[in-house]
Amino acid sequence: MNNDTRPPRTFKGLLRWATTPPQAWGVYLLAIILVWLISFYAGSLKPKKAPEASPPAVTAPRS
């Protein structure tokens, strides 16, 4: 039987692990790549076509 006395994993523990020096470089690099990929994807999307602008209706007679 193994006596495991480690505390359960929490978000605070994960944050502490991710901000220690060796892992922090990897997390930072991963974040930069993720931001680049999202911006590249957003830039490659085609914009929606605007509805055709029709000439305004004439409401007053010309003089």
C-alpha cells in the first residue's frame, strides 16, 4: 500500500507550477503561439458581404 500525502491538485497549485522558472518559459511560448494562431485564423476569415446599397427613394419632386 502506498501512503500518498500529496495535497489534491488545484488551480492555485497549477498556477504555482506554471509560474516557476523552467515551466514559465514554456507557458509563455505556448501563449505567444496560441495568440498568433488565433489572430492568423481571425485574419483569414472572409468578411460577410454588406447588403447592396440601393439609391435613396425620391420623396420630394425636383424643381
